[in-house]
Amino acid sequence: MTGHAQAAQYHDGRKGHGPTMPGQFMLPQPNAYRSIFRHADGSYDWVSELCYGWQLIDQASCGSLAACIVECIQGDGGVHVLPEGYLKALKRHCELRNMLMIVDEAQTGLGRTGKLFAIDFEDTVPDILTLSKPLANGLPLSAVVTSATIDARCEELGFLFFTTHTNDPLVAAVGEKTLEIVLRDNLIGNASERGDQLLRGLRSLQKRYACIGDVRGRGLMAGIEIVDDPGSKAANPELAHRLSESMWQHGIWCQLQSRTVFRIGPPLNSTPEQIAEGLDILKDVFRSTSPRLNTEAE
Ligand SMILES: Cc1ncc(COP(=O)(O)O)c(C=O)c1O
């Protein structure tokens, strides 16, 4: 929500604001479903896309780039899972430019994706890792995790950061307990298993309903992209909105991101029955709100 943070992300809600902060550049969104970078067989060519993005940044910057910030799965950006190898390649691009790589795990951290951190799916160590939302299970606790070297450099440069809640012992205690429970109750393994169940269920809905253009995600972080039909991939925000209203009426809260993508993030301790119940509700909603079947799949 701050000027610098907004300038570091693609954002739906910039209308009505002034210009964003100077000195920030964007890589193309790693959107496997819609990217125009394709191999001859139609698969997503993220390597060319990433190199092209850096080429543009190198041409536009004055050569003193500081850091690159990235989510392992873009959350509000539409639940885009980074392709395997992407973060490793990104780290290499950063190292070549003497930049730090910051991985933001506010949404993916603490087990949601089926590993403690989503970065654990890649053989890569970020220079800085940021955590928040699940860290104290809803209380306002966040963390910036880094090396002693970077920490010492911040100290040396006199960087200052504090808020009302800095060093708040109450939320810190809740954070400690949350970590204990996540590990003690194997919520990470549960997220992985229930996530498989969820994604399987969503893919089977996709086969049936033509308006589900794409299903993606990892663990208990899933996205469904609503389109006019899977062939044209034309967006249908009105239908997405109607579906969203209907889901809410049926008792399930699926948040719309980028107007056409449902981001689904059930609790990490969800039971098989709860996931099945959620999928049943989604099925009812798709049946009643979008009766057009996916004839190609049948
Ligand atoms: C990926 C990501 N990073 C950071 C934040 C900000 O988190 P907080 O409000 O806990 O600082 C959000 C919040 O929506 C987020 O989704």
C-alpha cells in the first residue's frame, strides 16, 4: 500500500493514484497460461521471457540495481506458480548484476505449499526472506530473515525501521506457538495431501465446465481462472463476479484476484471431508451459475 511497495508490483488498484515511485522496474509476469513466449510445441518459454525482461531492465536502468523481489507463487497477481528452475535462474541474473534476491513468502510461507517455505522446492537460497500473514496465525507479526552480513551492513548504513508493534511480546509469543503447532501437527504434510485432493477436484471441475480456463497452484494455494471459453481464453469478469457472489451465498469464500482468478487458500488443518465439502459447493455453484459444459472434454 505504500508508494515504494506499490511500485514494486503489478497492481490492479492503482487508479486514482499519482505516478509510482521512480527507480523500480518490472519483469514480465510469469504467466504460463497467457504468456506470449512459447516454444514451437506451444509450451511456456519462461527462459526467453526472463532474459528478455532483464534485457529491458538493463537498457532502462542506470546500472546500479539493488535487489529483485519475487513471490514463489504470485498470490494477488493471480496464483501463478513459478516454473521449475525460475528462481535459480533469477538468482543467477541477480548475482550477475550484484543484486540481492528477496523472496516474499507472506502468502506461501509456513507450510501452505506443502513445504515450510515455497523456496524449498528450488535449490536456491534467497538473500532476504520476508514472512507475515500466517506467522502469528492472524495477529500482526512479520519477519525479515537475512544473513548476519546483510544485517550488519544495514546497521552500518543506519537503516531505520519501526512501528507500534515492533518487538511486541504478545504477538511474538503467538508466533512461537504457531510455529510449534505447524511442525508438531504436521500441518505441512497435511497441506501437501489436502492440496493434492483440492487440485485434483478442481481439475475434474475444469474438465466439466467450459468457463474454467486454468487451474493452478501448489499445496493449499490454488487458483481457478474464469474465461469465456477455454479456446479463446477471453476473460469474463462479469461471470467471475456472478460465480463469486454465488459461492458466497452457498457459504464458501473464494476471493477474486485480477478480476477473473479465484484464489483458494483453505486452512492448513483442513480435513479431507472439509475439502470435499468445499469442492461440492463449487460444483453446485458452477452447475447453477455456468451451465455451459465443456463439450470438447466430453
Ligand atoms: C505477497 C505479499 N507480501 C506482503 C504483503 C503485506 O503483508 P503485511 O500486511 O503483513 O505486511 C501481502 C499482503 O497482502 C502479500 O500478499
